[in-house]
Amino acid sequence: MTMNNVDISNSYRKFGRITCLMVFALGIFYDTITAIGLFSLESSHDSIGNPYFTIMEILSIQIALLMAISMLAIHHYASPVDKYFSLIALIFMLVVKINIPIMGTFCIIS
């Protein structure tokens, strides 16, 4: 392995760690906002309204993007035998990333 490949591998590792930590932190923040939104409801039959729903939607889009980026780092580190499976997981993660804003738009419209 040349020095250039080692530098690239280390940068993927650092980038993967940072994105995974950001997913974790945003997930905790998402849970907190969800709990606050649930406690603000007057009835258990009400749905979470603004501004909590909007914040949750923005966070879900950001979390999906960061999960796709972290999956890219995992794909880079996968062994050659497992690259096929990590590529499939990366494709599914990108499909989820594309569908979250679309589904959020349908939830707001209906």
C-alpha cells in the first residue's frame, strides 16, 4: 500500500467517524424534540404540530444524508468479497435519502 492510499484510508476513517457521531448526536436531538412535541400535545389523539414537526422533518433529512455518507465510508472499508453487499446497502441508503423529503411533503399536504 502506498503512502497516498494510507492517507486516503485515514481520511475515510475520520470522515466515517465524524458522520457516525453526527448521526448519533442528531438522533439524540431528534428524540428530544419528539419528546417535547409529544408532551406539548393536549390530547393523545392530536398529532405533533409546528414547530416541532418541522424541526423533526429537517433533522430526518439531515440524518438520512449523514447515514448515506457514513455508508460510503463503510463501503470503502469493506473487504473485496463484501463490497457487493455494502454497495447494495449504500444504494438502499440513497433510496431512503431520496424518499424522506418526498414522504415528508406528502405528510404535510395531507
